[in-house]
Amino acid sequence: MEFKVDGHGVFVHTGGREFNADQPSLILVHGGGNDHSVWGLQARYFAHHGFNVLVPDLPGHGRSTGDSPTTIDDFAGWLWRLADAAGVAVAHLAGHSMGSLIVLAAAAAAPGRAASLMLIGPSDHMQVHPDLLAASAANDPVAWELITDWGFGKPAHKGGHQAPGLWLRGGGRALLASCPTDVLGTDLVACNDWAGALDAAAKIDCPALFVMGDSDRMTPVGASKALRAAIARARAEILPATGHMIMVERPNETIDVLSAFLDEVR
């Protein structure tokens, strides 16, 4: 499905179902240098279990055109303009990594529009190592190696895909390599520069779920401790033997924890 936002085409994966105004809506937001495909299994599941699902390629990512926003707050504003284009007034919001910052900022900017908030692999302040910032700014393939090395848990380095014969780390590298020039670098700078997470958390009044991997080296469990404490109605789930690419490494377990949470709050 395609929408127009700010005059540009936005590709949105819907999980294979048509929009139904009688159902609640769920928006899933990908992380830096990624696209809608990282949410493939979750999108299909929730689309067939009572939700309108919208999984956009962020501007300049995947199949969406236009320039990529350069700040988390700009991404958040764009997300609500997409929701307006889709006819969605209130939505459950879920985001991974950079996407977790985007949905957090979006929920803080428009509290009445966020039915619930699901932060996958979040951090109080998502600082990026200077070497990775430099490599991504130079469009150096070493950035893809650094991200997939640190981003995936140990099982993913040797295969680890729940579908036999597929390689998680190799797939992640291919996805980053397909990202348009300069977009990954811009995304990482946006994450590194955004210091508004705790201020945003103070404005959240909807139920919130944190989903973390116990082997995440990019945003370890402790990296979101202050953020979890700052949101009054927050709870946490920690998945074992899981790195930063949580919904890709543990797709079925991610569905289970998100589904249980959504069953409670809707």
C-alpha cells in the first residue's frame, strides 16, 4: 500500500489485510538503516489477529521516497502525518532501536493519540560509537560489519534463523547494504544527538512495554533503566539468548510478548 505524506510516496506494509475502521490500529516502526521487512512476521500475525497494521518504510528508506528526516523529533512528526494520511486517529505504537525513540517522541508529542507504547531495544540515550559514526558517514561497508557484529546475539553469528538454511547476520548485512547512500549515517547521528528520551517519558500516560534482549550489546538491559522508571505504567520483558535485533532473532517470542501486552491494554 502507498500513501502520500509531504508530497512523497510512502510504502506501507499492511500484513496482507485491508483496513477495517472497526479494528484498532498498530503502527510498527523500523530502526536505523532498515525497512519494513524487519517486522515481517509480526505484521502478518497482528494483521490476522484483529489489528489494522501499518509498517512504513521511513522517508528515504526502502521503497519510500523523499529525504530522510535528520532528527528524532522530525521523524515523530512525520509519523503522525502518516497516521493522518491513513485515517488513523489513535494507534498502538511499537518501534525498534531508532524506531523506539521515534514512537516515544511521537507518543509524547500527542499523548491522546497513543493507545499504548512498545519499545523494542530502547535506551535512555542511544549514543553511537565515534568509529561507527565515522564509517557510516563515509558510506564505508565496515559500518555494516560493525552493526551486524554487535547487533546480533551469538547464535545469529552461526546461522540462528528459525527458518532452516537462512543466516540472520548475513541477512542483516544485506539489508544495511541496500540502504540508500547517506541514510544510515543520518539515522545514527539522529539517534546519537537525541537527548530527549527522559523528558518525553515524563509525558507518557499510556501503558508501555519494554522488550529487551539479555545479550544485547548495543542497547543493554541497563541502558533503559532510567527510561523504564520514568514511565508510570511501564513493564518489561527480557528475552534470553537474544541480541539487539530482537524481533528478527526471536520473531515468535516477540509476537508472544507483544500479543499478551496488547490483549491486556485494548
